[in-house]
Amino acid sequence: MNYNDDKINMTHGAGGEVMQDMISNVILSNITKTSVNGGIGLEQLDDSATIPLYDDHVVVTTIDSHTVQPLFFPGGDIGRISAAGTLNDISVMGVKPLSLNNAMVISEGFNKADFEKIIKSMDETCQEVGAAIITGDTKVIDKDKLDGMIITTAGIGIGKKENIVSDAGLNEGDKIILTGSIGDHGMAIMSQREGFGYETDLLSDVAPVWSMVEAAQSKGKITAMKDPTRGGIANALNEMSDKSGFGLYLDEDKIPIKPAVHAVSEMLGIDPYEVANEGKIVMGVEPDNAEAMLEAIKNTKYGANAQIIGEVTKDKYVLMETSFGGERIIEPPIADPVPRVC
Ligand code: MG
């Protein structure tokens, strides 16, 4: 890694504070028009942007590049993650994803059978939410310039304005729901890279989250939501707290962590709170309907282990009551500790 101040290094793409600084100081400060029709735009740094139309509808759109290594990992592959990642950024705006645009840069010499597996995997993931892949682009470049493949997907959803959920809308007293165990994706990638032999029981959670959003919305109001990808729940919860101006109080005993994730994180000294998830949501919900919303999420394919993990406070910190009865501040990570995780 190169820490020369004049050069971009790996942490600039790692979903933490260093990346946020570059986005503010280099990207936002040099782009003139950053939103359309008063919608959510680049400045808000939300999961997707919105373009309000001239009736009660809104277009939701997002784009994401996927550079995950290895391309095939326990529980998924670059095809599944490049579909789910973008479908999920649309979904956490409260709107059903309709379609993907898919641009692939492939290195010369790439195995055709693997390529087909990746396309099929994208398709299967889209089928889970009924989304279409409607346009795309394919480029091949010299094999010494790229190790495998980069996939960029853009997504579109169309919904009603009243259903849009930003990541900034938490209110004091809201309950926080986490839809399952944390760290599975990042730790599955790390255990495969490090050859730990956890491959068989530790799988990435990569999956489309739409069914859980839909279930929750059928029972009550979601006030704010994110998918905790790079930087993990530590990053997502701090962003939601910062943007709303409220704090969070969490209960460590309610945050599910699989024993294998715990084991790998101890061995590598990596905090599972700071590691990417690819099939989870953290959401704030109105307290009166929180239990009903939790039950609805638990009845979906990927939500069985959902929990209410805490609530929104007047404070400004993300605080957690630990299993031992103490308190710990959950800080936003400087960068996701796992490079090329998505
Ligand atoms: Mg996101």
C-alpha cells in the first residue's frame, strides 16, 4: 500500500472515513450539478439517488462496481454480488428494483465456462426479486492489466414518493432492526484467502434483501435504512446517526455473530462490526409497529435471525451495552479491514 499523500491508496476505496474524505474533497467539490428535480442526489451520499417525477412517482437509481477477489467465494461469486449489491442499494430506498444495466470488463484468457457461471448467477439473483437485466456492455483487456473481471451494474426502481426511505430519517425512540448475523461476507472472503479451512461452514450472506424490505413495509413505517456493506454495521450505524443528528443505544447480546465469524475475526484481529455484509439491512422503525415488522422480516427467506438490536436516543454517539454490562462507543471505521471485499 502506498501512503503518499499525492496518490490514491487502497483505503480510498474501502468504505470508511478516508473514502468519505476523498468523496467530499475531490469528487463533490468538483461536480456542479448533483441532483435532479429536488431529489436525493450525490451530496446526500445515500445508497441510491432519486429523481422525483411530475406525479407521485419517483425513479430510484444507483451504480456500483464490483472488484471482489476471489471471483468465486464460499456462498457466492462476483455475478451474485454484482446483482445483489445494486439491487440492494435500490431496495434500501424502500422501492422494488426493476432492472439492471451490466457492464463487464474481462481479462484476456478468462475461462468461458466460468464466465457463463457468473452470468447465470447474476440471472438467478435477479430472478429472486423479479428484476430484469436490460442493457449492458462487454470489454476485454490485456491479461496483465486486470486479474479476472470487474463488473459494474446500475440499477433502476420506480416507486411512490411516500415509500422512499433515506438513510437520514431516524427519530428519537425508533427501534433499530438488524436482519441477521454480521460479518459473514467479509469473513468468508478472508477465510478463503487465508486458507483457514473454514470454507465449508462459513458462507457469504450475499443475497437480495428486497423481500425483507417489502415485509417490513407491510406492517409499519421504516424511518431510515442502509445495507451494511463496506465498513460493516459500524459504518452504516454511524452514518445513520450522523445524518439524523441522533444517537443509538445498542445491546451487544442482540447482535448475532456466527461462531465461525467470531473465530476468524479473533484470529485475524478484525472487528466483525467493521466487515462487509452483502445480504443484511439495518433499519430504524417506528416503535409501535417494531415487533410486527420484526416478525414479518423473520418470515422471509433471509430474515429468520432478525433482531431488534437497540433504539434511537437523544445522544450523538453510537453506544453499545456490552455482554459484560459495560458500555462501548462504536466508532466509524477508518476503512474496511478487508480489501476487495465487494
Ligand atoms: Mg448501500
